[in-house]
Amino acid sequence: MKKIIVALGVAAVALGFSSCNNEGSTAGSGSQSDSLSILLGDVQGASYLQMWDQIPDTMKAKLSKDKFIEGFKAVISRDPKEDQAYIMGMSTALQLAGNIAQMQDAGVKFNKDVFISHFAESFKKDSVDQANVMAANEALRVYMNEANELIMKKQQADQQAAMAAKQADAEPAIKAGKEFIEAQKKADPSIKTTESGVSYKVVKEGSGNKPERKDRVKVNYTGKHIDGTEFDSSKGEPREFRVDGVVPGFSEVLQMMAPGAKYIAYLPYDKAYGLSGAGDIKPGETLVFEIEMVSVLPNGK
């Protein structure tokens, strides 16, 4: 998203320069003008493609790039001086359209033709009748409260459906992780399990003060998938971070370890990266960490 914002900033600067410095400038002439148009189009198009790629696939399936370009051209092709009012109306409609679409998606009955008619009638009046507007606002508040309740219910239903879909997709990995941990515990009775469900093996105990949640620690570690492949490592160079700055299972195990301790931690998915995953870590994955506590740096020191 930062790249998009930066690109928009570049566009604004470029357009501002050409509009405010016409005298003595060649920015609007010949091949330089073409170059500006080409490069600005390439950069902005690529930036919005990045944004487009971030749209969930389920939503993207209902969208069309051709329709996007059609709407884009409808505004950009207008003369910003002659058609300023048209562009202002388009901008206003875009702001309202999102709210209307959200209401309709939630099942709120809404008549766009009636809305447009009354909007135009009110807008074209010579002056605002404040008493009428206040009375209309009071009446509108009742309907908007009802609409907001439906919107919230729809959002909650969508979130639950998305979570259920994620759970279903991750179920094979969750099942494999549970079976893996149970197999490890059966083969090695020294592996213990905390109340939260994190399993761990003490390879070597340390000595001294154990860290608290807000303390910083220096740690050597190696992270592996349950098939033994490595996905992350400090590579022998201790990493420093806050205890509560890592996934819950890792944080929990760190708080058991004094300097010099070496543990192996088995983190079920809900104590690792959950149903979202991260990078090479798939949703629902159980992870294995070999951890060595190098030192504890108390909070604030």
C-alpha cells in the first residue's frame, strides 16, 4: 500500500508542476509531454495493479478490469476546467455509492432512483431550510440505526463464513500437526505440555532470572516444519527481541527459560501463526523450534 501512496504523491507533484509553471517550461511540449504521459501512466497503472492484486479472489471474481478502465476514462477524459462540476458530482457519488452498496449488500431496501430524485430536488433549492433538515435528520437516524444493525450482522456472518472456510482449508495441516506432537510425546516421555497446549522438551536447563513478557532477550533458534525442513534460523548469531513480540507459543516457552537453557518447543497452530500462516508457513501448521536462551535484558535496561 505504501508504494501506491508514493506513486500518487509523485503524480500529484508532476501534475502540480505542469499546471503551476507553464511559463518558460517545456513540460507540456513535444516528446517531453509524451514521456510524462507515458511514464505517469505506466507507474500509476502498475501501482493500481498492486492494489488490485490484494483484493480477495472471491471479490475479484465479480470485478472487471475493463469496467474499471471505463469508469477511469469517464473522469480522466473530462476537461478539469470546463467539467469541474461534473467531476465534483462524480466524486460525491463515489463517496455515497460505497455506503449504499454496503447497505444493499446487507439486505437493506434502498431505491436508487428515488434517492437520486430527492437528492437533486434538495440540492437545487435556493436555500437550506434548517428546521426541515433537522427534522429529516431525526427521522433518518432511526432508519440508519436499523440499517447499521443489518450491516453489522452481515459483516459478522461474512467473518464467520470466512473463518469457517479458513478452518476447513487448514484442517489437514491441523490434523497432521496434532498427530505429529502426539507421536513425539509417545516416543519421548520427557516432553511436557502446558495448560495452553504448548509442548516442550528441556534439553538443558539454565541458571539465573527468567524473562517476563516485556523483557528483551537474546536467543539462538531454529524453526522447522514438522517434516524437518527449516524455515527460519538465527544462524548462530543471537537475535534480540521482546518476549511478547513473537508468536504466543514461542513467548510462553521463552518465559520458562533462564540464560543458558536449551529447549525444543512444539507449537500447535493456534499458538503459532493460526489460520493465516506467514510466508512459507501454511495456515494451520504446527511448528518446531529449537531455542537457546543466551541472555535476558530486563525491560528498560
